[in-house]
Amino acid sequence: MVLNKIYNEDCLELIPKIDDGLLDMVMTSPPYNTSRDGGSLEDSSTRYLKDTFSDEKTQDEYIEWCINIFNALEPKIKPNGVIVWNVSYGSDTTGNEGNNDTMWLCIADLIRNTPFTVADRIIWKKPNSTPNPNSPNRLDRICEDVFVFCRKSELKTFHANKKVSSVRATGQKMYSTIRNFIEAPCNSEVCDINKATYSVELCNAIFKIYAPKNAVVYDPFMGTGTTAIACIENGHKYIGSEISQAQMNWAENRIKKYRGNSLWFK
């Protein structure tokens, strides 16, 4: 497996090719399965275009798809590695059937049907909220969830960069405070191909908590390359999958430009 490369493949096709025990962590934001239609390549307002992902799976199909990804990833992640999974829930039930419930049911079924459990839940606060002007009771959203998964057997040992702050007379170690709240922008670079992206700043904050030095990070949904840029900034290596040729090309050009302008990267 070549590192620092984005592969134009479905993640379920690429993951079996990754060496077992290669990955320190997975950092990604998968499709949320909340769209009302698949859009078209000409419609830049559509969040997921037709060459990327059908964001209209049934609830059961979506949950099974996520379970398959987690089970495929398990042997590829080093002991005590984590999966960082940024998702959100549907704003109503007029689109995909039950999309208001899908995120919550999916998290529960990932715990039931994979070796992983939720170790922590991070609240990501964005600068601007997503409005719900057509709803008489649903709130505007300024936060999204970032779930941190570890193996159930590693709940007490999964890797985090918490420092020892003091040692009690009994020998018990006390650790530094890291709060489960991150304020970061939505996007690092405007892109009409995919407007629903997280930011390098969010990745940087999460890497600071969970990524060991010189980590190998996999993003199954690399999109426009944000995870890769954050890896370069932090001295980590990356592997990405992206089924959209257009997004992969955009990401590679973005990475090439960043490397050319970076004093750190040689």
C-alpha cells in the first residue's frame, strides 16, 4: 500500500488491500444519507454528486453499509487505534424514510454488530448555524457530532495524547484536561464540487488529541482532501479513498499546491 496517496476506489474495495495493523487512526466524515435526491454533476448545490455516492439508501441499507465498513477496518487498525466519525442527523422525515433517526440507530448498531464502541463524543461547534426556516419547532444547527470509536476490548487503553499532570501519594496518575468541545470552521477551502466538508482546523484539533507521532491516517471518504492536508501539516502519513474522480482530481491539485507552498513539507 502506497502512503500519501488517494485511491479512486470505493472504500470497501480498498480497505481489504490495506496491510493489517497499518493504521494508527481513521479520520473521516461519511455521507450522512440525508439527501432528498441524488442531484447531478451539473448541479453544484447538491452536496453529494452522482459520481460520488447515492445519498438515498434506505435506513437499513445505510446502517448495514456502515457496519461493513467498520468490520472491514478492524484488522487494519493498530492496537489501541481509533475511528473518528463525524456524522449528523436528518432535519426532518420528508426526505429519506426515517432519516431523522438514522444516525442514532446506526451508532447503536455499530456498537451491537462490530468490535467497536463509542469511547467519546466530541461536539463540533461551527461558526454559522444551518437554518430550519420551514420548521415550526426544529432548532437551527450550529453543532455536529464527532464520535470516537475504539475496540470494546481497548476502552481503557486506546491511545490519546493526555499528559500526566500530577501523581498522588498513592501513586495514582492524574491527567491533563481535554474537553469534548471543539470550535472550528466548516470548510478550509471553497469548492463547488463538494460544499459539505469539515476543516483542516477540526482535523488538527482531533489529531492533537488522538494521533501518535508520525501516524498513518486513513480517510475512507477523502473528498476534497482536507484530511490529507491536515496530515501534511502535522507530519502524519495518509491514505485516502474517493470514488469521485472529480473530487479526487481536485484534492490532488489542492495537495500539490499546498506542498509547493509549505515550508514544512520537503
